[in-house]
Amino acid sequence: MKKLNEHAAALFESGDDQEVNNGLIIMNELIVPCLPLLLVDEMEEKDIVAVEDMRNRWCSYLGQEMEPNLQEKLTDFLPKLLDCSTEIKGFNDPPKLPSYSTHELCERYARIMLSLSRTPADGR
């Protein structure tokens, strides 16, 4: 998570509009949703330190000279990073896959292999 944060911060520092957006997407979609889970167990000092390091890194940009559009994006993002400790969002369920019996899968495989053996080698 620290490396992902470093990557997102480097993208933000680049100043390129697309890379800045990519860095903020990484933070909003991958880092911020996980922070409350790190802060739940106060006994894990290393997790708390990691979250504070990430927050400090992003807050340090406030004192730097930057383009107005970057400043605006930063001020929109920082409350999400700083206020995340109160909300724990659930993760989405993985997609439901249809269940097939082994016998059904074997039959489907055999049909496909048979159809491939009937197709000429040059694909016509």
C-alpha cells in the first residue's frame, strides 16, 4: 500500500493533467477505501504510522507552489484522505459465476475439440 501511495504521489507531482488524475484515481479507489480497515485495530502501530505517513505526504503539498487546477484537485481530495477513519465501506461481492458440473464441462470441451478438428488447418 505504501508503494502504491508513492506511485500515486509521483503521478500527482508530475503535474501532467492525465497523470495527476490517474494518481488521484489510485488514491480514491485503492488506498482511501482501505484506510479505515488499517485504523480499526489500534494495537497495530505500524498500520497507524503508515496511514499517518500517507496523510503527511499529501498534506505537505499544501505548502508548495502549484498550478491552480492542481491545488483545486488536492483540496477536493484531502478531505477524503483525512476523514476516512469514520466510515468503513464494504467491498463489492465478486461476480457470480454459473456453476457447471464436471460432466457438462467435459461434454462442452469434447464438442469444441470435435468442431476444431473438422476445421481446415488454414482457418477457412
